[in-house]
Amino acid sequence: MYILAIDTSADETAAAITSGRKILSYISYTQILQHREWGGIVPSIAKRAHEERIDFVVAEVCRKAARYIKPQGGELLKKIDYIAVTHGPGLAIALEVGIKKAKELAIKYEKKLISVNHMEGHIYSCFVQNSRGKPAGEFQFPYLALLLSGGHSEIVLFEDHLRYKKLGETRDDAAGEAIDKAARLLGFGYPGGPAIEKLAKEAGDKDDYKFPRPMIGTNTLEFSFSGLKTAFYYFFKSLPDEEKTKKVRELASSFQQAVLAVVLAKMVLAVEQTGVKNIVVGGGVSANHRLRSQLRALAKKVNGRIFFPPYPFLTGDNAAMIGVAAYYKAQANVFADLNLLDRIPRLSFA
Ligand code: ATP
């Protein structure tokens, strides 16, 4: 089963062609440079950039997939079975571009449409395979899904294909958002995660400043990162300029330690509360090596298994994860109505 998947939920114009769990081709065309000078994503710029690139991105994934699928009469899309698209959560006017293109192609090529929740995609990113079917391994439900991105921080019970139950989420800022803001204060551009991770590593992952760990001791699976962000802001502003520069590594390291300590504590609690020991981790922050090693240690301790997106591009926004989630929807005969499909910017798990 071949699927063309499209994701334009934020600042990546992404398309992929997948076959089951395998990626046959993908492109994630980033807009980072266009948003960088504004310190975050500007919706109108995102919409225009998606509109300018969407045709190219779809054409390119078709061209690349021709290695695996023989085009019919020169048109590879004729051989595609379904068209999948992210319908939320995300920026309304950005989502709209992908949905419009998916509908247009569905009509032209007479294909059924599949709508996918972007966060559902981040869960399935842990199960995406390359074109040779690697990494192999079957699903062993249930899983605890930890989703940490620039827009979301949540823990979801992934009971079976298409069955999700949200156990907790952030009350304010997402983990990635807080990290980006701290990085900006320290003088680093968007996205701040890689810079903070690098500085923390250079500081030996020390925790000199012991910043607050909001909600760490509470018996809930909810997060809150805005208090930490504010504490970091005032502490940083109170430092003499010389120390701000001299201690940049230690500051980044302590901030990262605070974020990761909360995340780890919530995952320990989630395992205790649910008895579920298999964990999947998705979203941009899942690229963080320190987070990965701490969660691997947790999984080992409880005798569970842990999965991260197997290829670096799968940690951020991409369409391959949308194609793989869509495959399980197609198998369950869950299709979207062409006339009713619309963007849902605040789409959430129940
Ligand atoms: P969403 O997926 O919820 O729509 P998004 O598009 O902002 O949000 P992603 O692309 O999944 O999210 O993630 C981006 C976030 O991941 C940014 O906040 C970025 O700083 C963070 N990030 C990327 N790499 C790392 C890293 N190595 N360590 C920590 N955070 C990281």
C-alpha cells in the first residue's frame, strides 16, 4: 500500500511516500531561516512559504520514489493508494495549505483521503522504517508515549493502533518552547535545543544553579515549565555581564538538568501509575542525548523497552510519520470525507 503524506503544520513543508512502515522518499523543506530573525514562527510567513514550496516538495518525493514505484503514463501519483495529510494540531493557515493540496490531488487522482493528528504522527515516528525495513521489530502494546516538542509536552497511553488516552500535558509552556526561550536569553537562535545540549555537554552536564523543578513532587502527570523559564530569566538578568558570558555553559547545563529532571520524574510516575513499561518518545526534544540516556536507564530499571525515532530527521516535523500513521488508519478503514475535512488547530487526544 503506497501513501503520499503531507504535513504543513508549522515551519516545515514536508511530504513523503511510504509503503506500510517503510519510507520510500521524503522531504522536509525547512523555513527556519525565514523565521529566525523574528525569534519564532510567523504564521503569515509560514503560509506563504508553504504555498511556494508545496508543489515542488510533492513533485520531488514522486521523483525520488520512482526508484521503487513505476510511474503510470509518467505519473507516479496514479500508483499511490491514498493521500494522507495532517489536519491538526498546528498553525491554522499553515495546515490549510497542506489540506488544500491533499484535496486537490485526491480529486485529480481519485484517491481516498486520510487525516492524521500531528502528535499521533510523532508517536508513529518511533516505528518508521527505512526502505529496507530497518529497524525491524513488531508492536508490543501498550506503550507510554512521551511527546516533547516546541508546541507540546504530553504523556499519552498508546493502547493499540488508533487508540490513545492522554494522561497528562503541560499547563503552560512546552519543554521545547522553554528551552528555546532560555537559549535565546543566552544569545542563541532558534531552535535552541541543540545549542543548550552542546553547552550542557561542555559543562559536563553539571547542575551548579539548581533551578526550580516545577510540579516535580506532585502526584499528577501534568507539566509546567513557565515558572522555570521565569526563574531562569530573573536569575540571568541579576548576574553581572561578565558572569553571564563566563558561565554560559553552566547556566545552559543547569537549565537542561531542571527540564530533564521534571520529565524523568513524570515518566517514573507514569510507569508506576499505569504499570506500562514500554516507552516511545517523539518530538523535537527527543533528539536530546541526555534525555535519551536517562530514559533508557529508566526502561532498563523497570525491565521495559524504549523506542526513539530511529533516524534524526524523524525527531522534528516530517511527513514520513504521517504516512505510517495513515497506513494503520487505512487498514482500519478510517478515511476522511473530502467535503468535511478541515484544519483543527487545537486538535488533541481525548
Ligand atoms: P509540534 O511538533 O508540537 O508542532 P514544533 O514544530 O515546534 O512543535 P518539533 O519540530 O517537533 O516541534 O520540535 C522542535 C523543538 O525541539 C524546538 O523547541 C527545539 O529547540 C527542540 N529540540 C531540537 N533538538 C533538541 C535537542 N537536541 N535537545 C533539546 N531540544 C531540542
